[in-house]
Amino acid sequence: MLAITMTQGWMIGIIAFMAVFGICAGVFSALGKKRK
């Protein structure tokens, strides 16, 4: 049970990190286009 919970938490953490990174990259790209 503990191993499964840790694995799920790790997966959720990676997905959340990638989602936040993608959003930040998208916003940064949009701001860069607006500046140019």
C-alpha cells in the first residue's frame, strides 16, 4: 500500500510539475511575442 501511494504521489508530482512548467513556458512565449 505504501509503495503504491508513493508511486502515485511521484506520478502526480511529475505531472503537476510538467503542467506548471508548460503553462509558464506558454505565458513566457506569449509575453515574448507581445513585446516583439
